Amino acid sequence: MTFSIHGLAVARGVAIGRAVLVASSRLDVAHYFIEADQVEAEIARLRVARNSVVEELQRLQKDLPKDAPHELAALLDVHLMLLQDEELTTGVKRWIRERLYNAEWALTTQYEVLARQFDEMEDAYLRERKADLEQVVERVLRHMTGAASPVAAPPPARAHREGELLLDDRHDVPLVLVAHDLSPADMLQFKKSVFAGFVTDVGGKTSHTAIVARSMDIPAVVGARTASQLVRQDDWIIVDGEAGIVIVDPSPIILAEYGFKQRQGALERERLSRLRHTPAVTRDGQRIELLANIEMPDDTRAALKVGAVGVGLFRSEFLFMGRHGVLPDEEEQYQAYRAAVEGMQGLPVTIRTVDVGADKPLDEVRHDEAHLNPALGLRAIRWSLSEPAMFLTQLRAILRAAAHGPVNLLIPMLAHLGEIRQTQVLLAQARAQLERAGTPHGWVRVGAMIEVPAAALIVDRFAQGFDFLSIGTNDLIQYTLAIDRADETVAHLYDPLHPAVLRLIAATLDAGTRHGKPVSLCGEMAGDPALTRLLLGLGLRSFSMHPAQILAVKQEVLRADAARLRDWALAVIAADEPAAMLAASA
């Protein structure tokens, strides 16, 4: 019987094949008490399993293919750090010594303690790092029980040509992995295997599975909740990575329909790839900047591959996270920023200062009862200004990197004019320190992120004090609508097309025009081709997005007449239901 499972659409494309199920090893763990004289033996058993996993991950790192997405290497680093985390290992030993739990029971108990702390984090990206902790625990458990890796690939199959799949096929068909979750190491094995797509019960748009799926351009659906329980081994399934739907046991008609959609998607990607070297110019001759958002220096390769004309957002906080109390020093940051600048081969790189604090602890998991709503607490520029020594270190590193190519400096979450003055003072101080030391450095253009409604409402003052502005729509939507975008109970209210949000964006763009200051947009809205015409009509001329989205947006730019879109765009933002008006004109 045909039925569908709904999850989150995180990676485009369609995958069709037989289901390969992966069960969670943590679901079947022995629980028993040990004798006091067995404590050291249990701890030793745990140590052997942990060391085996460390060696396994280190081997995977060493054998990492050159074409492997950098996200895999970074996430393997995260898993290695979690394995060696004192809070995990010390906690497990305590359960063994004080409660006389067997090693497996102690490990899963400490996992539950830490998992609750992750659940209480406000930041969606960090909250989803709980999945990494779970996968580390499961990997250790598998070694303790002698279980195999969950995605050991079956023998390679001879792929059918698309559209030739038959429902009675049993051999030589594509395979789709269905799991509770997948670790970075599992994803590496997944890349080497014959799997055409994957489905996971858990995960969100910022989970590592989603990140890797997008970087590898693999059809995927995450957050499908009970998929691994509802899908049976060898079921025929269709993964619609664009709609976030998994269709189980499809009828021949549905299979043929999705086979056609799959072929059309492949043709569309091939056609889009031809636009790589085509300048992003509208039909009325207006040149549009299409920039890339990156997390690590190696992302520059993907940006150049799709023809990005620069980096509009380098999220520097990824250099700071998961380091267990050891922040990157000036030299380490300088080398990372320099690598990104040189990687873009003379194209501009915009580096956002570190966006952490309160809900984004840099060293270990913290649970601070004083911060009832960390999203409104000490984060981003507020945190940087409260730690001037750290901030000066980062500013010096960025200024030094500017000696190697064009660099823009972007300040997040500004809301007060006093914050602008403090930032300017510290930037001047960092430059003076480098000059006194005789350290080579360059000049930077300084920009403000408009992501707090207060900043958007006094945007003229911001435009006067900065060289450029960048609209961060993800937080602007969250703060304008008072919606926690990580809370699934109110996620349906998170609306990029809310009239208030659109009017704040329009006001910021108009202020940039009045003051002769460029304005970019680096939130998720920039990479949505369905919104490209609207943003062009409102006056946006600089879009920054994930590299995988650039060519689809470029296609919309090439089709648009920006001047003629102006009146229509103003009518859309004045409407009570902008989404309905936008849909009607599609």
C-alpha cells in the first residue's frame, strides 16, 4: 500500500530505490549492576572501545578522499573532540564507580545527562550537535558489543538508466539508506557506497546530515520522525528532497511520474551549470552581485566553482566552536582568514566577527539558569564587546589577512549607536597595535548587519556610520515576529513574507540608496529563487547564499527586468497577504 512520510526538505533532487534500513545500536543496551571488584575492568573495557573508535576516525581522516566535502573532515574533528571530552569520560567513570553500573549503562546514562543540556540550548545549530554526541556514544557501543558499522555498503550494484526501474526489480537497483541518524564517518562511507539518497528520523536544516547532503548534492529528507520504523527492508521508496516527502511502496504511475521528475532535475542541473561563467545581469542591464556564504576557508573552492564573485558572509564562529576552552589565537585565525582570502583569488571576502555567546558556549556545555532567553542575551557583538581582549585578537587577525586581498568586516546584531562607537574604537586600537608592532595589515570596509528591528528602524544612522549594510533575514524574521525559529511548535509562524519583515527589508534597501551605501542580503531568503524577483524589485543588487543555490538564483536574475519589477514589488509588500500575491504572479 502506498503511503507518504513528511519530513524536512534539505537537499534538492529525487532518489528512487530500495530501502536499506539502519537500526540504532543504542536501543538495545544491557543494564546490570557490577561488583565493586569489577569497576576497573569495566572502565578498561570502556577505554579500549573508546580508543578503538578514536583510531577508526583517525584512519578515516587520513584516508579522506581529496574530493570529500570539507564538512566531513570538520565533523570528524568534532566527533574526535567529543570522544576525548572530560565531561563525558569523567561522568561515565563516576556512574561506574559510584552506582556500579555496567559500562554500557553508564555510557548511555551520561549521554542522557548531556543530551538534556543540549536540548536546552537556544541556538538551533548547537542544539543539533546533540546528534553528534549520540553518534559518538553509539559508535563506542558498537565496538563494545562487536557490532558492525551501520552503513557497511552492500556489493556495488549496476545502476539502471533513469526511468527504466520496474517495481518487480530485486537486483541491480539504486539503494536508499533509511536511518535514525547518520554520523559524519557514516556519511563518508555513504559517499563511497552505492546509496542514491537517504532519509533520517531526526535532524534539522542545520544538522550535519543536512549540511553534508547539500554540499554533496544528494537527495535527502531529514526529521522524518518514524521513517525507520514505518519503512521495511527492501521497500521501494522515493525520496523527494525538494518537497521533504518520502513515498513508500509507490504505484507504477507514481514511480513513472517521479522518474520523469528525476530526469528533468538532472537536465536542469546540467543546464544551470552552463551559467557558471555568464555575468549576472538583468534584462535591463543591471549587474547583480551573487556572493557565497561560507563556514570554513576550504568552502572557497565550491564558491568559485559556481561563479561566485566573492564571499558575502564568512561565519567566523566556526573557528571558535568545540575547542574545549582553547580559543583560536591570532596566528591561527590569521592563517584561516588568509586562506579564505587567497582562496578567492582576488575576489572580496566579507568576514563576520564571531557570533557566539550565552547560548553558544565556546568551551563546554553550560546550563545557566540566569539566561531564560539566550537569543536575547549576551551574544554576537554584545559578547565581543564584553570580551575586548578576544575581540581585539580577532580584529588584528582580520586586518592582517586584509594584506593579502580585499576584505570586508561585518559586525553582527548591532542595535545601539553606542555599540557602533565602541566597535570603531576597538578597530582603531587593533590597527594601532599592528602599526606599533610593524605587522603588515590592510584596510577593510566595515559593515553592519541589519538583523534586529531596532537597527532597521534607525537604519539611516547605521548607513551614515558604515561603509555597507548586510541584511540578516534569518534573525530579522525571528526578532520581528517574536518567533523562535528552532521551536517546532511555532515554526509555522516563521514567515519570510510577513508584511512587517518585507517592509523592514525595503526600508533598509531604500536607506542604502539614499546614502549611497551598498546593501547585501545574506539570509536564507537570498538563496530562494522564488523570492529573487521580489528582492530585485525592492532594489536588492547583492545576494549572498550557499554556493549550491547560486546558479538557480542567477537564472532568475537573467530572466528579470529589474526596473519593471519595482511597482509590482511595492504592491506585494503593501498587500495584506504578500505570499498569495507572489504565488499568483509566479
